[in-house]
Amino acid sequence: MLSTSSTCNCVVSFPKMASDYKGKAIVLMGVSGAGKSTIGQMLGSAAHGRFLDADDYHSESNKEKMRNGIPLSDEDRVPWLETLRNVLRRGLVDTETMILACSALQKQYREILRSADPKYEPGSYASVVKFVLLDVGAEVLAARLVKRAAEGKHFMPAKLLQTQLDLLQIDEAEGIFKVDATLDPDDIVKTILTFVL
């Protein structure tokens, strides 16, 4: 499937799906401050689906590390991602539409989430789990994080932003749909509904 959008200035080719599951899973990905939770809640409502915030599934030790400005290691992330994969798998089997807000910064992390589709073949990218990158520049992200911290709305400090930007890894072969996350949230949701769901 080939899709284009004037709203996001992108062309994306989704790998052919191998699974016959009726459920759908969209992972809104990107660094902290990209708008994953805001857009995810709106998209979940618009798609009559269930919104899941990956932050709700972090262990207390992960949250404490981030509060203290300590970046998470793969040893911290992998059990968290496996839990998210299992939640997505149950939803796919139950024919749910799920919108997951999750950083999913590296390909290896996305592979864990793609494997929520029991028929997924690693490295094929052909999964019912689709990814949308909420793309935002570093200056806008930093301003959003400072505002959010001042409002007491999140446990991750702005000083970890550069760590996340350094970790962000995108392979064009994955078919990740990119959206300009500085656009109006309603326009972002409409774009995702049109080209991904």
C-alpha cells in the first residue's frame, strides 16, 4: 500500500500484512514531548479504539530513574516492551483497535512490539502493528518538556531529551509513517486516520 499526504510531506509503503487478525494496533512513536499521549487519546476516540500510554506500564524503578535524570538501559526497557507486546497481542486476538503511545526509539524495540502479531516474521516489517512517528524539532520539544515539567505533568526531565534524540533510529525499510507533530492536533489525527487506519 502506497500513501502520500500533503499534510505530512511523506510517502510511505507499508509492508504487506502477513496476519489475518481483525484487531489493529497503531504505535504513536517519538521522543518525549512529541505529543504521543495527546494525539493518542484523540486518535483512540476518533477510531473508537482503546488508548494505551506506555508510560503507565513502566516499573516504579524505571520511573524513579527517569525522575532522577538517569537514562534507561536496554535491561530496563526490554521487560517493559515485552509487557506492552503482550497487551497488544491480547487486544489483537480480541479484535480491538488499539492506539499505543510509546517512544519505540530503536528498531529492536519496534521489533518487540511488532511481534505482538503472532504471525510476524522478524525483520519482515509485515505486521498488523503499524508505527507513526510524531516528528518535531528539538527546540519545540524542549519548550514542551519545560512547560510540562512546570505543570507537574510528567516524570521525565527535559535534560533527558538529548539522550532520546540520540537513540532515535529510523530505517526507511520499516515503512514508518511520519507526521509533522507541530500541526494542529485535529489535522494530525485526520491524517493518521486517512493514511494509516
